[in-house]
Amino acid sequence: MKRITCYVLALCALPMLLTSCAQTKEFTESNINGEWNIVSADGFNAADEETMDAPFLGFNTAEKRLYGSTGCNNVMGSIKTDSLSQGRLSFSPVAMTRRYCPNDQLERHISGMFDKVRKLRMKGSKLMLTDEDGKVLITLSRRSTQAQ
């Protein structure tokens, strides 16, 4: 009888243990609001690129606005946060200034990703913008308040 009670208690505790270990991250507008350094875009490492300025993306969720820099040109657009709590995010339309950039590899990688972004997820301190299938398109890290 004692053994059966232990098994029953273990079976009852198992779902609670499994749920508590799951990494579920509910996004809110305040989670993503602010400026983020671009770490990589489409697998291209931003640190490998010599840019005029530090590449970053900023989210103003109150105004539903995207802004930032590719390191050479400015980025601006709208963000759709209707399903943010389910980890969904998209942009429309995104525009960029057209300044000449002597080394524009990173810029080309960044600009090609905005139309594909559908979801986001956190991994440690990194915010990852992904496509519908979960492929990471852009990886971001929170900008320090001094860099803003």
C-alpha cells in the first residue's frame, strides 16, 4: 500500500515538474521595447563587418514603430504586435535611407530579413527574430543604456 501511494504521488508530481522546467517566455511590449544591437543577420556576424556606426534595431511599441541603423543607413518602419504574447511579430513596411556604404554585406543581410520575420524568441539575453518555421533571421542583444 505504501509503495502504491509513492507511485501515485510521483505520477501526480511529474506533470508539475515538467511544466515548471519548460522555458515558456510570454512577450509583452515592455520586453522588447528599446534598442538592441544587431549581433547577426541571416548567419552573417555583425562583428565581422566594419561599419560607420554600430548596427542596431529599436522598437517603440507604444507608437508601433521600428527604427535603427545597419551601420551605414537608417532603418524605419512599422511593427505589428497584435500577437506579441504568443511570440509573434512582423514588420510593415520597412524603409531604409540610401547612403553609399563602402562595405555593405551586413546591410544586405539585414535588409533582406524584414519581410521574412514572423516570430521572436529569447535565448538567454539574446532576442531572436525568426521566420514562420523558427529559423533565426536576426539575433539581437539589449543595448546598454549608455549606448542609447
